[in-house]
Amino acid sequence: MKPILFDRIDEPALNTLEVYERRGGYEMLRKALTMTPEDVLAQIMDSGIRGRGGAGFQMGRKISFLPHGDMVKYLVCNADESEPGTFKDRELMQKIPHALIEGIAIAAYAGGINKSFIYIRGEYQLQADILEAAIAEAANAGFLGERILDSDFTLSLVLHRGAGAYICGEETGLLDSLEGKRGNPRLKPPFPAIEGLYAGPTLINNVETLATVPYILRMGGGEYAKIGTETSTGTKLISISGDVKRPGNYEIELGIPSREIIYGLAGGPPEGHNVKFWFPGGSSSPVLTGDDLDIPYDFDSMAKAGTMLGSGAIIIADERRRILDTMLKVTKFYSHESCGKCVPCREGTNWTHKMVQRIYSGEATPMDLDIMASVQEQIIGNCLCVLGDAMAMPVGSMVKKFRAELEAEIEAARERAEGAALGDVVALGVADEHAGPIPVH
Amino acid sequence: MSFRDRSAPDHTGNLQERRGERYGANGGLAARVPRFGHGSRVPGWDDAVDLSKDPAVIPDPATTPVPDELRREIEASMAKYPDRRSAAIPSLHAAQAVHGWCSPEAIQQVACVMRLTPAYLTSVASFYDMFELHPKHTHDVFVCTNISCSILGADEFYDAMAAAAEGQDIDVRSFECLGACDIGPMASVNGEYVGPLELADAERIVEDLAAGRPVLEDKQLRYRRSVDPNANMDSAGASEPASEFAEPDHPHRADTAGLTEKPDPTSRPHATDRPGPTAPLEIPPQDQSDT
């Protein structure tokens, strides 16, 4: 397959305006400005492109929700890529930042937007520096600012660096953070398209979605929609990590079998090992097992398999890895990152983490798994945002799919702990008074 | 022999704690939950608060000296947004860069320039992981210990790193996913992403930081080429020979250009190939003219 976003991505100095323009950059912005915003929007609609950030909502529809009329509207590019396992936007921003800037300009034109922001996570310092330089270059060349390319279209673009909070990747948490507050999510509705940043209508899209927009315009929306499946159009950047030979970002056509990605592109687990479980869409997606490798990789097939495509981050674990260790990492992550606003999430993530720790210390019983599963049910759908759900879904699926292994872990840890307790009793001299051997159980 | 003599002589903890110690990694997890005063898991809950005092007000510019450069930077950030409060995070970043951490003095200065209360800024600073509300060392090593990296041995690396940094001017923190699982296990050293790491790299990081040179130059993410076999095909469809990392002096570097002072690539033809570890961002342009 010929890549779209990753086409000659390592070309030297592609992050400069000079090289980007040499390969046809900003031509699509010129073209868009000769069209009406409605025509540009129609192209995006026709492409059927779905958001690449995790929720998979159609981008064209999102733009069409923005109210019309004379008001200040905002575009926010979500570059707070912090979903564990996801690192696709990082490579795009580092290597071809001007595609993102051009995409933002075109999308803003389609939505009648004059102010835009990129919210990049604070840890991405190199990428933020590159983007900042690229924005300055684009502004100097007249692709941003007042009356772009002698049209009536005006657009400002500000790069905003975050400071390390997963919740700021959630769209309303991001808006609060961008307004200079703690990144607490807001109650929806009203949705950001109606009332978002500074209470104005706001379009929020992921880096990859926006960076694809110039290519959609170049190919034509209808042509782009021919790639992929009917409901999951286009190409998608996939981040693969964990137990694979060639971890990294790959551009794939949506709908190809997962096996082709994991074994074909990434080389599969090291020799002599097999996939035990994998996350198909970041750590928030319910896990799949080695039996699920033939599921087509697109939004709907993943949903049918009870999981989700999410941000397109595949994490592979082979049979050497314990499900319990991964569960501990997942619960620790979400209990640390919960903003604490909604009780089911704040308490649910925290107590689930404690329950997993109890398994390690040998204090858990198999009944704890049932409690854990019921806690997950209580979290899902009961909070302002989906952070709690993002822990509940994978943990719930692990309990369901690996119950036997978890029960064995509980039993083994309990035996270890009891043995230790007996050892203590012996060491303390209490057992000396008993005649005969000490029963281990 | 007395009851107490047979056990550890200084035995004081309860059974649960000692079980944790004895049974290492697994049993130890429960014991490693951080505890603050009186066994609380909430930091600072027993910090004394003077309830007789009124809340701090917006600092008076006449009595709050602010370094000129910091003031300019904060004012420049405020000018970028429709609402000045949006500049809170960029300004705290700037103040932290000046003071080393978000000290009460730093917060006071930001509050003074932004015309906000110190309490508001403290509430923001305490929400985000990258703001330090306690004094810290000069260098930061964030070791990612999330799922992908820990599968590949990040926890062991974290232990090695913490041991290597003992007694040095380095803060080692285990961090949530830093978004570079392709080079896992990885770490962010003063913001520079390096990986995949081996245990021996911990010592090298400490040495490089002490010597003031670029950290693990051969393992920096900025030079890593795309692994996608289709990504670097030329028009004929042939893929360039893929090496995992571009040679440090090869023009193929991903971070080329764009980072030094902007235009004028003509007068210094190699300018676009220069930046990177050999010419980091801080180096003023005149220092590069001799290269």
C-alpha cells in the first residue's frame, strides 16, 4: 500500500517549509481558499474520515454541528497524546509539522473558524519546539494570520504546552486546561461544538485527523473514501509496542486482518513465543487474546469483537507475561490519572488498584474477582468523562478472559503469604511448643 | 532465650509489614504504598495551616520583585490568549525554569504579573505532574514504567537508574506513558527521549549528565527513522536501506532544521543539517558560524 501520511516521511528537513512546499505543501490550502467553505466541508464529509483520537466520530459531522453566523469560533488540535501505547502523533509532529498546520487551516476555513490552538503534552518538548518553529515559518510565509493568501480568511494559531496530565487528552478536560484551570472534564451537553473554549463553539480534533485533511482535498473526498472499508475509510497510523520484533508506527489501510499488522509488519513476538493477549486500541480498550488475531482491524469489527480501535495503539504481550502485572499497571495508571471529580471514577480506580495489590500480598480470595468485576460495572457510564470507563473496560475484560490464571495467582500468593506467616510463627518460637511437624495448611 | 531474642533484635513492625519485606517484589508491593504523616496516603494533610490568617491576595507589584526576563515571558504568553488565565501553565513552566521548582516565591512572582491569587496558581500547579511543589535536583530523569515499557523491563531499569543517581544532582521519577513505546524501555532525560535502554545505560546517563554532554546520543529518539517499510519508498517503489537509527552525522536526521534561528538557509548552506545534539537549541547562532 502506498502510504499517505507517511509518504517519504524521513525526507531530510521535511519539517521545514521549504521542503514541505517543494513536495506540494500548502497547495491544498490555496485550493481550499478558492472554494467555498461549504464545498470544502462537503469534501471532508464525502471522505467519511472518522476521528483518529479514540472516539472515532466522523469529522465532517463534527464540523457541521458548529453554529453558523458571526461569532468567534475556535479550533483546538488535541496533541495531548497520552494514552498508554500511543505515539503516532509524536512522529507526525516531529517529522511533518506543516501537514498539521495546513490541515488546521483548511478545517478552520471549512468551519468558519478564526482562532485555533494546538494543545501539546508538556513532555513532547522536541515536538513542541519543532511545531513552534513551523508555525512561525508558516506565519511568515502568509499561511497563517490576517487575510491568508490575499483571501478574506483570517486564522491565528497558538501552540499551548500542557504539563503532564492524562485527563487533558479528554476534550473538555483539555478545554479547561487550555483556559488555565485544573484539567477537570465538564458536564456534557452542552457539547464543545456549541459551548467549548471560552464558552464559544469549538471544534476539537486529533493531530492525525487534521493532518489528513490536506490529503483528502488532494485526492478528493470520494476517492479517499475508497480506501479502507465502507464505514472505516482511509488509512490509519498504528503504534505497535510490547513484545514484537519491530515496534513502531505503521500506516495501514483500515480493515486489514490484525494478524497482518502484528506478524506481517511488526514481525510478531520474539522467536519461540506467541501472543498471549493484546490491547487493540491503547490501554483503555478491552484486551483480546491470541485467538482473536484474525479480526479485521477497523472501527466496526473491533466494536463487534467487544473492544475498540481507540487511538490505534496495539500493545502485545507474549506468554511470558503475567496478566496480573499488566492489570497492576493499568489500575495504577488510571488511579493516578483520575482527576478526582466524579466519585465512581476516583474511588473505583483507587479501590480496584488496591484489590490488585491485595492479590500480590496474598490477602485476596477468588471472590475479590467478582467484586472487582462489579466495581467496573458501577463505573461505566456513571461519570462525566470516560476515564473511569477506560480502566473498567480492560480490567473487566481481563477478569473475564483470564479468570483461571488470576485465581491461580491468588492461590499461589496466598500460599506464599501463609507459608511466610508460618515461618514467622516458627521464628518467633511459638511453634516450638507444638509437638510434631507443622502442617503447612 | 527470650521470645524477642530469636526474632530480629529491633523487631517492631507488625506481621504484615515484615511479610512485605521478606517476600520481596510481590509481597513488597503493598508495603511500598507511599505513606505520609500518621500513615496517611494524602500528602500534606497534616501540613500546618494558619487559620487566623486571611487568604493571600494578589501580590503588590511594588513589593514583589520579578526578574525582567520572566516578566516579559509571562506577559508575552498572556498576550497570546483571549483570556489571560490561559497563560497560567506556560507561565508556571517559565517560572519553574527560572527557580528550579514552583517555589512559593515563584508562584508569588507569576501571581503578581498575571494578577491572580497565589492560591489559584497553586491549585493549577498541584494538578499537573510536571510542576514540582517541592525543591528538586537540577536534572530530571523520567523513567516510563507503563505497560509497554514494563513488559520490556522498565521496572528493573528504574531500580538501576535510581541506584545510579543516588547522591547525584538528579531526580529519578517513574512516569506514566511518555508516548515513546517504540523505544521501550525508555526515559526522558531533561526532556530528551532516549531508548531502548539497557541496565548499563543508567550509569552512562549519570556520566553524560555529569559531563554536560548530550545524553546517550546513539539512543536519542530524534534520530530514529520510521520503521514502516512503505514509508520511505522512492517513486520507483524501492525502499531505502533501512537502518534503525540514522547515523548521527547523516543528513537524514529527522530533527533537522527548523530549530535554529529561522530563515537564511542560504548564507549557511549546512544550517539545516546542523541542529541536534551537536548544536542544541540553546546555542546562539553566532556560535554555529564556525562550524
